[in-house]
Amino acid sequence: MDRIKNKIWLLINLARLDNPIGIFLLLFPCLLGITIASDQINLEISTLFTLGAITMRSAGCIINDIVDRNLDKKTVRTKDRPLANEQLTLKEAYYFLLFLLIIGLLILIKLNQIVIILGLAIIPLIVLYPYMKRITYFPQLFLGIIFNWGVLMGYASIKNTLDPEIFFLYAACIFWTIGYDTIYAHQDKKTDVKIGIKSTAILFGKKTKLCLCMLYLLMILNLVSTGIVFQLTSSFYLITTVIFLHLMWQIYTLEINDPKNCLSRFKSNRWVGLAMLAAIIL
């Protein structure tokens, strides 16, 4: 019995279900797309996307750990992951991944044809993403494209089409993701340099705060554009101002050489996602 419990816990750890911040950051773009298309939260569609976000974020983590298992052994923060320390076998990881992908597919086919096409179209990028940090200093850009695909899927699930206006919100979320994942990547930069891993954290270096300012300004610019094209209320602009102030606080208080500080500032982005959702609803 203890062995089964231990195995279950290892699978939970492999899928990062014990660390839900990634689920929130994947889910919020989906809810933003749904809400801006319907002027309210559609509970049925939102429930499907919530289950989908949990499932596909878990699947993405497993794919990442399968690809990075040997690199993870060399990084303090990741060396105790179940595949890196060999507490789980590759076969077990693949079986769990297959299980999650089947669940994800069952959820996806409950949505309309455009959403199904979008959902299948992003899978190659999900598979390729773990390799990006080996070949480019912009893996955060690829993460932004993938992690915020839910904006388009959520919107299409209500509208059954993709209007050009939604790409302002998609762009805003991409710039947001590049920013917060740059902060996240600063945790491991010393080890990453040694083992040949690339990131915007390494590329930006001492200019990180300046680059974050530019990224977050582009995010806000696209958020404001979203408000204009969708004719949102004054509450949207008020909350967007609060979001901007929070992002500036992130940058001002960020200590790029302090991993705990970086993790704290990264995690604060769950409030940014919640605020964006509130801005659209109100």
C-alpha cells in the first residue's frame, strides 16, 4: 500500500500537480478568451477548459522532464524530479503521458471544430518546446505562443471563429509570459550557463529590468488596444492601470541574483491573470 501511495505521489510530482501556479498561468488566458467572447464566464465551457488546462499542463511537464531528465540531474532546483533521480522509469512516464493525452483528447472533442483544429495544431510546438532552450536564447517566446494559445481556443469556443481583434489580447499575454518566465529563468542561470542552456534571462543579463520594462509596456499597450477594439468599460482601463503598477513593482523589487526573490515575483503573476480576468468581466 505504501508503495502505491509513493508511486502516486511521484506521478503527482512529475505532473507538477503539487505546484499549481503553472495551471493558473495556463488557465487564465483560456478564461480571458472565453470571457471576452461572451461578456461573461460561460461555466460549461470554462469547466472543460479548466480540466483541459490541468491535463495539458501536466502532460507538458512530463514531456519536458522526459527530454530534460539528464540536464535536470545537473541543476540544484530540478535534480530531485522523479525522472532525474530515477524514482520513476521512462516507461512509467510514457504511460502516464499517454493517459493524460487521452483525457485531453476526450475533453477537446467536446468543443467545436475550430477549437479541435487549434488544439491539435499546437501539439507539435508543445513537443518541440523543451528543445528550444538548446538552440535559441528565446525559449520564453515559444512558451508564450504555447501557454497563451488558450486565448484563441477560448475565444473560438464561443464565437466559432477567430476575429482579428482577439490577437491584441493574445499578443498582450505573450509579452506577459516572456516577462514572467524571464524572471523565473533567473533562478537557474548560473547552472544553465555551465550546461549550455539558453534563456532570455542569460541574454538580457544586467539589462533584465530594462527589457522587462519594454516587455510589460508592450503587454499593456496590447491590453489597452484590446479594450479599444472590444469597446470595454472604464473599469477595464482602471484595472489595467493597477496591473501596470503591479508589474512595475515586480521590476523595481526584483533581485535577479536571488532565486527566492525571483520565484516570489514570478508567482505574483497569478494576481495579474486574475486582475486581467476581472478587468474584462467588470
